[in-house]
Amino acid sequence: MSSTIRCDIVSAEAEIFHGEATLVVATGEVGELGIAPRHAPLITRLKAGKVVVTQPDGSTLDFAIGGGILEVQPQVVTILADTAIRADDIDEAAVKAAKEEAERVLAGRGEAMDVAEAQQKLAEVTAQLQALERLRKNLKH
């Protein structure tokens, strides 16, 4: 009876995280999912949002993803993310600039990307900003 499950978070660019977890929370298409050890096998799509990994020592790691797939097997939960970044690796100035550009396109004042691309980019950068806020909140405690 294991009290942890292996968690792998990978993106197209790199392996972002590999380790043991007591809980993995991710943003699914219809809401948040909590995956604990001995969870039933599952495969589902993820939307842009957060992934929070609770480690065996009780600490949490916060990630922002740009969508992807979550797969749960008996001993491992795998997140195949379109894009993924650790909260503490986020460049806040670059994210805010990207958010402003996406909002400008959606408001009809920009031409650098189409509306669907702007909506996806806005969701990604919003997830990154939320991850930064959660990281700051956790550092205060």
C-alpha cells in the first residue's frame, strides 16, 4: 500500500518534473482533478491552468501549463503538456507583455496573431501569473 505516486510532467521542450507525490492537482477541461495514490486509471485532456504537486514532505510545487493530456496508471501520473513552466521560473515582465499583446489582439487593435491564438496565449499567460501569485502567497507563510 503505497502512500505516493510517481509524477512526470513533460512538455515538448523538456522534462519539467519527475518525482514522488502524495497528490497531483491539475486543471481539466471540466474542472480541477485531484490524483492521489491508488487512483483509478484515467486519461483526460487538460486546459491551460495550474498543476500543483504535493511532495511526500508536504511541500508543494506549482506549475503553469498551456494545456495537454493527463494519464493515470497504477504507479504513475503523467502530464504531457503543450507548454509547462515551474512557477519560480516565470519571467513576470515577459508574461505581462504577452498578456497585453493578447488582450490587444482580442480587442481588435493588434494583427500579430489570430483570435484563437490570442485566446490560447491569454489563457497560458493568465495561468502563469496565477502560478506566480500562488508562489508568492506560499512564500509569505
